[in-house]
Amino acid sequence: MYEQQNINHKLRILVVLLVLFTLILAACSPSALPETGSDSTELAFEFNDTEIAAPEDIQSGYATINGTNTGESPRLLMLARLNSDVTPEQFMQSFQENPDSAAELVTLIGGSSAPPGGSVQFTVNLQEGTHAAVGFSQSDAPPTMSVFEVSAGEETGSPPQADAQVALVDFSFEFPEAIQPGEQTWEVTNTGSQWHELYLVKLEPGVTEEDLMNMIMSEEEQQGPPPWEDVATYGPLSEGETTWVTVDLEPGEYTAICFLPDLSGSGQPHVMLGMIESFTVGGDQ
């Protein structure tokens, strides 16, 4: 595989807790956050190479996460709700000793990646309890974490109005029959029995899904940049969780992939179990 993918392989092991393939972080230029179109609470997170600044006095209900990467490297911001009987210290200790088992201590509620100076935005339904905001880089540096409490609120907010519903299932994606270009809000729900993610790439002209799979499976180091453009990474999401994300798509051919490992026994990345889906923006699938 590509040399950069081999480097990012170490990051994906952290991000998805022992995942077997790479996470390619978004490398787009910084842009302003779009309007959410909802009456959810706006929460600002700042994250960099050493720390995460989380807001205080957070109440339960729909919240739009506006995250800004003030660091010098691409980073992924991921939110997780700790199980009621788990302390932050227990979670971090488990994460350091056995990342795979740490996944059982939390509910993964969403996340996204941003380049230096860039931003992320996604909407979640926060529930009362202890939460962790975790940041990851593409280097060997340890992850950063900030713990914050969500108190019981009136929960009167609402999510953004979704332009499309996307389902993550075991082991495939369910997209609308037609996806139009432009900025739009997707309601992404994990309807499967395992954790899943939505990693989007835009293929170069002439590149097929079969070509992409051959490169993923190849053990040979390829030269030059990959023949696709990274669009975004959303998740990971635990079973039953939903997040609302804003995407801005140009016409063309896209592929959705889930690289998370199968936790039912095989340990294979979900993409190897069929969780890869190609679709056309600007025309029927």
C-alpha cells in the first residue's frame, strides 16, 4: 500500500481501537462552518497536538459540535459516552492496556477529522453522563483526551433537517437512490449490531471500486499519490447511534468504506466483509 497509508495505519489502530487498515485524514483547505439549520445547542471544541478544550455546563439534548483544529497536524476529534459504571481513569487504563476491550466501556457517538487550522461539524443527541472527547494525530504521539459532564436538561432542541438518510449495516451501506451535488445534511445511523464508520473518497476518472479493493489488499508499496480524493471521515458510531453531518459533494463517482474490525470473531476489517459501496453524485446510482 502507499507509504502514507502505512504511516497512518498507526493512527487508525488508535482511532478505531485495533483497526487493521489506515485512516487518511482530511486534507482540504480550512473553510467556514455551514449553518446547521436546527435549534440544537452550539458547542465549541478547540483541539491541537497536546490538548482539547471542551465547553462547560453542557446539558443533554441535541448539540452541534463545532470543532477547530488549532494544532500543526491533521487530527481526528471523536466523542464517546462512558458507561455508567466506568470512570475516566478506568477507560484510559483499559485503552492503554487493551484498546479492543476499551471499546466495550463506551458508546461511540460520532467524530470527524480536520487539517491544521480546519474545522469539523456534526450534530449528536447528548445524553446525561460522563463523556470523553478524544483527539488523534497521524504521528506516534499519544492521543489527547478531555472529560466533560453532560447534565440532565430540558432536551427541547431538534436535529438538523436531513436531506438524505444513510444507514450503516452489517456489512453494507444504504444510500438514497439518487444523490444530488451540493451542500446537504445527511442523517447517518448505525442500524447494525457492531460499530461502523463512514469514510468517503471521490475516485479519479477511470478508477473503479475493484481497483480500489486491489490497492487496499495489496501488500506492495505503491508509488505516487492514491488515485482518489479524501472527502471526509465520519464516526465511528456504536450500535443504534445517529449523527447528522454536512457534506458538500461535486458531481462524480464516490465510494464509502468502513475499515473497522469485525468484533464477532473474525477480526477482519468490515470492508473485507463487503462494507464498501460506490455511488454517483449527480445521477442515479
